[in-house]
Amino acid sequence: MKRNGFTLIELLAGLLLTTLFVTIATSIYMTGFKQGEDTKRDVSLQQEANYIATLLRKEYLSKNEYNETTTYNLTVYADRIVLNGVTVSDKYDYSAEIQFKDGIYETNQEVIVNSMASVMIKLTIINGNDSYTLRTTLSRGV
């Protein structure tokens, strides 16, 4: 007896295998896409932190004089960071703890920094549920 076509069982088995393959492929794609987006957000926060740290370090070390009169103003607000009256970053939310001359300054407090003493900065950059914390010490050494 000669058969033309497929039986119902063969069609259902083929449909089941195709559905299983498509489901697994879609799941792998969506997981990879989500991880890529998470990584992009993390890298963006890290780049912003490195940019801010570079500006602070550059300002701290830019003064040729090493005395009490060489100062700069730093204020970290919840929505921006201001260095010498100029906003250097306003893309995210910020939280800061700056330790300078036996005092601890937090978000919304202006710090007048001079180049004689070291400055310890803990800056947290927040973007929704993601955050990145930068801890750095600015010091000229002796």
C-alpha cells in the first residue's frame, strides 16, 4: 500500500518539536537581550562615576600652589553635582559622603576643599533600581 502525506501523529510530533525549538530560541534571545541591557546600564553608571572622579582629581591636582588658599567648591545635590559653580553632572540621582578635615559632608552640603588636606569621597550614582558607588581619596602625598 502506497502512502501520500503524513499521519496526524507525525504532524503533531513535528508541530511539537517546532514549538519546543521556537520556545527555547526565544527564551535564550530574551535572556541575552535583558542581560545586555543590564550591562549597558551598569557600564553607563560606571562611566559617569569615572568621569566625575576624573574631573574632581583634575581640579584637585591642577593647582600648582600647595597652600591653604588654593581651594575649590564641591556640592553634591540629589539631582546634580556642582564644581566651582558649574554643573558637571545632572543625568542621574546622587548621594554623597565627603570626609574632609575631620568633618563629614553629605548630600546638599557645600565643601570648600583646599589642596593641603586629603579628601575622601563616597559618591553613589542612582538610576532607578540600579546604583554604582565610587569611593576615592584625593591626596597629593608628601
